[in-house]
Amino acid sequence: MPAVIDKPSQLFFAIAETLRGAGLALKVGSHQDFDGVLGQAWVLIALERNAPGVRSPEGRNAHVLTVSLQGVAAAGAGHSGLEAGDLVAALKGLVTDNRWGLPAAQCDLPMNIDGVPSTLVRGEQQYAAWTLSFNQTLYLGPPLLDDPTGIPKFARTWEVSNIDDPDQYQALEG
């Protein structure tokens, strides 16, 4: 992963990479990737919401992403809904306290983790599934406290017209 996270999609790819390497024998992708073949279980990743959050201590913009992992169990045993529930329980263990290999300064731990039964519908076919959803905050872009010369800067909200404008920050006196 790059040193600086600058796009929400980087969380999607980091989660996918982690799930593929978790040793659970999963197919991992987006809903568009799902081909309906259930020789092995699927986990479908979706970034469903991007809400504002509180800036990081370094001044980066916060993006509170709602992530859904939909577990679709492999066919065969006749209890695919229960198998999908077991899969989501295993995923919950991976999600808890996971930053997916992203830097801690730019990626908070997952919050509000919740699993619920669901159904995946593709055309005429329905698949028993479970969905694990959670919120994870990313702080995108470079820190605003440092300008390219490395001089720490600050701004008081009551003294500037736009707190998001780095040009209105001034150097700290040292």
C-alpha cells in the first residue's frame, strides 16, 4: 500500500487483499464480480456510504465509510444460510481491530460491526447470505500541518475565512 491514502477505493482493495490471504478459501470481489458459481464461498465487498467525520489531528479530511461484506456460502450441504452465518462470524473475527495493512494515522479501527441474514438476488436466482457491515474512518491526503518545506503551520477558525485552505495557515513561532 502507498504511504499516503488518497482515495476511498484503497480501503476496498486493502480489504480484498487481506481476505484473500486469510486462508479461508474464499472468492472475493464486488457484486459485479459475482458469477453465481458457488464451488467455494464468496465475500462481496461494497462501500455503501461516505459520510463526513472529524478531521485527524494532522488536519486530514475524515471519510466515515460504511463497508458491507456479504458472505455467500458454497452450495451443497442444504444449509447454505447457516454456512453463510458461520462465514460472517469468521469475517467478524478478521474485521475486529483490523486496519487492513493501511497506516494507523490514516485508518481508524472498524466501528459498529453488525451481522444480519440477507439474500443475494441475481436474475431469477436467490442465494442465502449474511451481511457484515461496519464503519471505518479514513483520513485522506497529506497532513495539513506541514507545508512542503516541513514548517509546522496552524490556523485559528475565527481568523480565517476557510479553514480548509492551507494558504490561510501560518507558521508556528518557535
